[in-house]
Amino acid sequence: MGDHEGDDRTRRVVFVTVGTTSFDALVKAVDSLTFKQELASKGYTHLLIQMGRGSYVPTKSEGGNSLAVDYFTFSSSIADHLKSASLVISHAENLVGNNELNMSTIFETLRLGKRLIVVVNEDLMDNHQSELAEELADRKHLYCARPQTLHQTVADMDLNSLLPYIPGDATPVAKLINRFLGFPDD
Amino acid sequence: MIGYFKLLMMDKGNGCSFSGVVSTGTFSCAIVVVTLILLRILYVMYWGSRPFGGKATKPVSTLIVLGSGGHTAEMLNLLAVIQKDRFTPRFYVAAATDNMSLQKAQLLENSLAEENGTRVPDTAQFMQIYRSREVGQSYITSIWTTLIAMAHALWLMIKIRPQVILCNGPGTCIPLCAIAFLFKILGIRWSSIFYVESIARVRRLSLSGLLLYKLRMADQLFVQWPQLHGKYPRATYVGRLM
């Protein structure tokens, strides 16, 4: 992948990331013809899919007049892909979970100020990931979708209505712990 | 009364009656012991959630449980702002299957040591712990693995005996917290347990959080969303860590 930023001013990448697990329903959804057409009509030029352990393999495409599609399974440089993307579509599991490779991809994306759609996997048993995705969507930091509604979300989204995410701060916790133990405030 | 003793004397040879008296004795002894233990547990629960009076001056030995992935990321955010000279020495524990977390803690400690001109082994130690249950493991085999994990956790806790425990889930911290609570009851060591619920929990506590909250094992339980504080009033709302 020659992902050099600034190579091409018109390059607008959609980066889809599944994380360390699999999420075939998401990969299938972004690989559908209508979805790719939707992305192209929104002015995106590239679709890059990190598919994780999934078994569904999307179709590569050189692009030309339409959307260029490429994929890979894992990468140690997820951060670079996030940086060069115009839109990130992420598996909700990337919020936290036991995700060592791309730990907290979603917070990383938010901190970078990238536009983000989080897709919830409803097949997972302990689906607490949607709690946070929905909360952050309510606060307009990102869009939250299901694989079957992703197409509609992209068609309807108004990326300018998203609000910037201000990173959290651990000092209140540290202060309370100090106070509890009897350490003086600084 | 005298009649009762006569009866006892008469029946001395009768093992059945004798053991009856013994069992009455044991029974009342047991009741006393159980009552004392319960009182002690209530005492620990009551004082556990209350701040220490007075001024702390000495540094406290601190056990930091790294939960892997996002949990570790949140914990490292907390460690970044905590006064390292107060929370020392630091013992880092992570699941044996998680090699990233300890590496990250090691990086943090290395840069700290470089800043202060100290040696890492003097301020920090890194340890691994067996997990009671891996994601997707069957519940039957997890009984056995839980026992091993408990024994290992006990061994670690005997070695560390921390004054402060910082943890934020998932389950890795539960055996350690349970043993710390037991040590408190037995008077071996009074550890203050601080649990920070993950940012991913907006409406419901995680199983670990719920256990520590309901059994009052955590001295303080912090939550990152106001909805959780509404539902669990003893939890302290602290805002987002990420």
C-alpha cells in the first residue's frame, strides 16, 4: 500500500476496521455494489478494509472511474490508516474489548477528529459495546449503525453536524483517591 | 441443674449423650465464632468505604491490575496523572495471556526511572496471573481454572500485601480483590481497593463492578457516566478517562 499523504489531493479514503475478531456482516455490507456506489457519489475515492479473522473476502478493485477497493487482515500501523482516512467505519468492539492490536481504535479516531461510523455486531452475546456507541452517538460524536442500516446511515449522514470529542481527564479520580488515603491536595 | 449434671454423670458411659453435649458445645462455639466473623465483616464493610482520617505522609505500596486492551489504556491514563512518589512501590499484574499490558507498563516505568534517575526494579515489579476464565471457555472447565487462578492470586497477594489496589476490570482483578478483602477481615493487611468502571459501561455495571459494588469489596467505585451514578448511588461519578 503506498499510502503517502498528499500524493493525491483528491484522494479520500474510507477505512473500515473490524479489529482482532471477525465481523463478516460488516465486510459484506461495505462490499455491496450499492454501498460502494453511495460512497463514490459522496466523493470518496478509496475503500480500505481491515477484515481481521473474517472469512468473507471482499473484491479488490483498481478503481479507475469508480471506487478503488483494497483489503488486508491485520496491520501494526492501524494508526497510520486512521490518520490518512477521511471517514472511518469501525466495529463497535474496537471501543474497548480485549483488543490489543488496535486498542481503542474508536477513541483514537475521535481524538484525531476523524468522522466515524461505529457498527454494532448484534450477534455478540454480551453486547455492552452498543451502550457506549449509542451514548457517543446521542452526544453527536459519531454515527452508530447496524450492518443492515449502514447504507442508509451513509446516505443520510451530515458529517458537519458531528461535534468534536474532547478527550477525558483522569485527574478527578486521582484527586479522590489521594483525598481518600489522606494525602494532601497539591 | 443438679439433676442435669446427675444425668450427665449417669450417662457418662453413653457415648451418644456425651457427643450430644460436645456437639452442643461446638455448636454454641461455632455460633460465637460465626457471629464474630460476621461482625468483623460488617466492620470491614463499614470502615472500608470511609476515608482515612488524618494526614498520610508515607508512600503506599500499590497493586495495579492491568485488564488488557481498553482496560489497560484507561488504567495507564490514570497512572499518568497519579503522584508516583506517593504510590510506590508499584506492582503491576496482568493476565498471563496478555503480554501487551505489562510491556506498556514497563515503558511507562522506564521513562519514569529515566526522569528521576532511579532504577526500575526499586520502584516497580511486573507479574503475570492466570485468568479464571478465557473468553469463550466452557463453564465446566472454568471451575478448575478458577481454582488454579485463586491459588495463584493468593500466592501473589501473600507476596505483595499491597496497601492500595487500583483496578478497572475485567475479571482478572476479582480473585485479587476477594483475597484482599479476606486479608482485611483476617487483619493481615488493610488494602484500600479502588475500582474504576470501564468507559464502555454507560447504563449497567460490568459483572466485576457489580460484584465489588454489591459485596462492598471496593472502598471506592468510580463510574464514568452520570447514568451509572444514578443507578448505583454509592458509586462516584468522575467523568470520562478516555
